[in-house]
Amino acid sequence: MKESDVILTPLFQADAELKYRPAIVLREMPLSYKDLLVCGISTQLNQNIPGFDEIISPVDVDFASSELHSESLIRLGFLGVVPRRLVRGTLGTISKERHIRLLQKLAIYLTDSTIN
């Protein structure tokens, strides 16, 4: 497992239910356990936050390598830290360019106090 991989991992849902979902590995955390900072992926495109989340679709160069089955929403607001041991497996990967773009969007959001 590496950064930019699409994995199947447990994430808490809005109703507090823990459910296995596809997610993207954003970063490996610096602790000795090497937990993973991930963002969830959803097919609910209506949840898109323009300029923050990203839609990945069949026309994108990295869609095939992601191994997702349909157009999906990469939700930067749906974050979690998961232990590697709970990950069920790797589905695919996104492009390095998309991975960097996601990290940059998240970093800007976290560090810019003018964003509400």
C-alpha cells in the first residue's frame, strides 16, 4: 500500500455506522504504526463541494487505473485515519498529479484562515 492507492477500508458514516468503503491514501502518518490518512470515495455526486472535492470519471486518464466501477466523487471532507491492518486490500491507484492536487487543496483549506 502506498500514497495515491485506492483501497477498501472501514470509514465512519454520517450515521456513525462503520462501513467498508473505497478511499484514497493521502498520506502515511509518521507514527510507528504507519496508520493511513485517507479520504472517502462516493458515487453520490450530488455531495460534491466544487473547488474542493474532485469527480473522477471514465474520461479521466487515471480512471482505469483507479479500478472504480463508475464515476465517483473523491471527498476531501470525508477524512479518516485508519490502521493498515484494517485495510481489506488495494483496488487501484490515482495519478500522481491528482494525488498532489488533492493534497494541495487540503493544505490550502487547512492553512487559510479566510476560508469559511
